[in-house]
Amino acid sequence: MRILAISLDLDDTLWPILPVMARAEERLDAWLRRHCPAVAETHPIPAMRALRERIAAENPHLAHDFTAQRLLTLQAALEPHGYGADHQELAFAEYIAARNEVEPYVDALPALRRLAARVPLVSVTNGNADLERIGLRHYFATCVSAREHGMAKPAPAIFHAACARLGIAPEYVLHVGDDPLLDVHGARTAGLRAAWLNRTGAAAPSGLLAADFTVTDLLDLAERVEALLDAPAGTAPSHTAAS
């Protein structure tokens, strides 16, 4: 296996997403209670969540764009109470600031340093995390998001866009992510290599293309990649077999 670059998922790969989303919802709710109390009363966190889910279902053409979905949700919640675009923008700014306050897994930063020192990295995400705001952009040669690209994982096109940004053919790019469908199956369908980040020891689902190998954390990934890069031409370390 010859690896010239690595593409990385973000949410639940570099940091856990559930606490991030919970905090973002709480911060938005607190902002609404201060500035738009009537909206906070009619749309507490569970109701706001249900509204966002309804907006997403009603706008399948925005399935790749969580930012647009969130803005429409805020518009639907705020407008009936007489709040216009200014309040919508301020409410979203409060939400997205908290959305980008992440706590990376303990293995993420040391692994990023090791990987970025060896090959170019590209982020490929369906979410709306901003690596610049988070402070991790300097590890990445480029970034590709579903919102920007117009199509979400597991569509092969978003993986091909990442490879094109790097100028490297798909077969020489290793994609790494936690989701067997979105990351592993999607990348393999697009012709990339794939590593499944399986922190929990979950069983691999049936009916999907399998990863080239499985890792338990990102330091495990760094060791696998370094072994591949350091192996003499024409050989492959034994531990790179799918596991």
C-alpha cells in the first residue's frame, strides 16, 4: 500500500461531537433567553431540536449544508415573534462559536503532528466545524466540506474533490474516519484506501466495503502510517492487513 496523503474526518474522529453539540444548544438557548425570551419559551432545547429536524426533512436539497439548515431553523423560530435577520445572525453567531469549541481526543494532537510531518493532510467533513477557528488548520494542506462542495459523504465526488485539491490520485490517498458507511465505504467506493477509526471495538457492519485496516485511536494510525512509509519498496508491514 503506497500512501502519499491522508484525508481525515473531523467530528468523532478528532474530537467527540455529542458534548460539543450539547454545549452549542445550551449556549444558543441561554442567548435566546437573554435576547429573545418569547422564542426561548416556545422553543426550549428539545423543541428547537425537533424544529431543526423538521427543517432538514422539508429541505432534502440542503442535506449537505448544516449551516443552511440551522439558519432556516432560527428564521422559523424567530420570525413569528417579530425578530428579523439581525437577531437570526446574532443567534447563529452564538451557536457556531460554541460549535467550534471542541476538545480533541488526547491522541489527536500528537498524531496530527506526526502525520503532518510525513504526508499532506486534508480534512473531509459533512459538518460545519471550522479548523481555523478551532486552531488546527495549520496541520492541513487543504480542507473540503460538504457545504462548500455541494455533496456529502459517502458520495465519491467529495473524496475526489479532496484528492484533486492535493493533486494526488485517489489510490494513493488514505481516508480515516469513524463511520463505516460515510467514511470507509464512501472512500473505498471512490477508489481511496480507508482506515476505520474504531475507538469502541464495535463490530463491522455487513453489506459495506471493508477498511484496509482498523485502528483504535489516532496514535495507532500514526504508527501504521509510519510503518507503511518506512517499509522498503515492494514490501508491506504485516500489521497493515485489515483487522
